[in-house]
Amino acid sequence: MHAGHLDPAALPGLAELVTTAYLEGLLDEGWSGAATDIGVGFVGAMLIRSGFDSLRYDLLGAGDPPPEFTARLELTRWIAAMAHRVF
């Protein structure tokens, strides 16, 4: 997403794919925790990793925002919405 290779509309499907695969791997290794913990951990990590630094602040106030800024804004919006649901 940060590199501009992923459409923000793909985020929900990608999140589902990643969390499902991670949970399957944990279960294969004998983990017995709650499946909801995986989603909470994923959202928390996304919030910390990308929620605060996904915006290109250098592009603020530069007139019409370029597509890259709009995509990053969508990423930030999606992360904030996920965090709001989880936390």
C-alpha cells in the first residue's frame, strides 16, 4: 500500500487473507487461544505501524491532492475504522 502497488479497496480482502492464514498456522502448531485475538493483534499492529505514518504530510496544502495522497488517506481511514471497531 505504501509503495502504491495496492488499491485501497483490496484492504478488507487482504486483511482477511492474512489473518486467516496466520490463524491456520498457529492452529497447526497447537495454539489454543481465541481466534478473535488474531484480529485484535492485526488491527493493533496496523494502527501502530501504518495508522500514524501512512499519510504523506509533505503533500498537505499542495493544491489538488495527487492520487497517492488519496490512496494513503483511504488506508488511514480504513485503519482508523478497523481500530474503532476493535478497540
